[in-house]
Amino acid sequence: MMIDIFFLGVGLIVGSFLNVVFMRTEREESYVGGRSHCDACEKTLSWCDNIPVLSYLILRGKCRFCKEVIPRQHLWFELGTGGIFFFLGKVFFRVDNPETWLLTLFLGVLISFFVLIVASDIASMEIPLVFLVGINIATALYIVLNFFFFERQLPFLETALWTSLLGGFCAWLFFFGLVYFSQETWMGWGDVWIALAGGTVVGIKYVLLMLTLSFAVGALFGISLLFWKSKKLTTQVPFAPFLVFGIVIILLAKELTPQFLGYFIW
Ligand SMILES: [Zn+2]
């Protein structure tokens, strides 16, 4: 119970932080310095107006000074990330297992990058390079640390490090080929680097399934757009959200229903 509240609380704070990072990135502002301020009247906000969710509710969604409406986006970032972290703690974290401590910490970072990447891709069809570099550095750091702490006694070919390296390379190569030969008409370069992190995270055994899931859901979404909004076939749809979807589903299935997942793996 305490742990659930802890994860929810951390998620709310992280969500509030991600919202700031997302907005500063979109506006190409500096990350350091500059207290948070109201976008309408520019007044600096005190700490008590910066409490995730609570401040929004107390202020009834309006700036304390100029009464301008605070965008709902703040609330969605906080509640969304809070919910995800709560779920993350429930599914992956076990107090008595040090391996899950490292894993949960890493997944928290990974999910944070996913939130930023999906938000950017939907907002502007572009994924800032810092997020792509960041997610791959975090992933590389995790597989190396995990190997160092928990896998050093294993034969190398049986370690997660090895299946991760292989998985990352295959997913990266596949997307690199797609983007290169289609000259960026099917996918963007951003997707190549998300695929690298994704393949590394799920491991070689699950790469094909991850890709199948992403493309299937992406195609379904594209087809329904054609019907419902009568968009043209040339309409660009951001692909990163579907890639992220594929990665998340595999991670969840590996943890929750490994036997069921086994049916889809050779
Ligand atoms: Zn204001």
C-alpha cells in the first residue's frame, strides 16, 4: 500500500517535470534556469502553485494572478504518468528482489522518454534528438549494469546482455533499411533510433513480434483514418506511438503471461 502510494506520487511529480521538459523542448527554451511561470501573465509561480494535480484543482484550472485558463495538458501529463508509474510498481517491483529494483528504475526512465517521444511525435511529427539519444543511453546503461550486477556468472550467450545487443541490432537494421530505401517516405529517422532502444529492451526473441504488433496496430489505425476522416493515403501518420505500443505490450506480456507469449515465439 505504501509502495503503491510512493509510485503514484513519484509518477505525478515526474509527469509534471516531463510536461515542463516537453514544452521547453517544443519552444527550444533552455532546460536550466528560469522558474516556472504563467504562460499568459509571465508571473513566477510559487511552490504551492506547482503541486501536481492538487494545485490545478485548488486553482480550478485558472492562473492565481490573471485567471487565464491553465491548459489541460498539464493535468494529462501528471495524471497519465502518475497512473503509469503506479501500474509499473504493481507489475514489476518486488521489494525482496534487487533485480526488480534496477528494472523498475530503468522502466521508469524508459516510460518517461516514451511519454516525451509520443507527445512530440503527435504534436509536431518530429522527435527531438535529445530524446532519441537519451533513451538509447539509458537503455545501454541498463543492460550493462544488469549484466554487471546479476549476470556475470552466466555463460555470455545466455545473458540478457547478449540477446539485447542482438535484438537492438536487428530492429535497428530493419528500420534503417526501411527508411533508407524508402527515402523517409514510410518511416522517419526518429523511428530507427526508437527501434534500436526497443529491440534492445525486448531482446532478439521478441523483436519480430514487437514489429508485427506495431505495424498491425499502425495499419489498423491508418485504415480507420481513411474511413472516418476520409484522409488521403498520403497523409502522414506518426509511427512512434505504435512502436512504443509494441514495445510496451511485449514488456507487459513477458512479465504477466510469459507462457501465453511463448506461443508466438519459435
Ligand atoms: Zn497568469
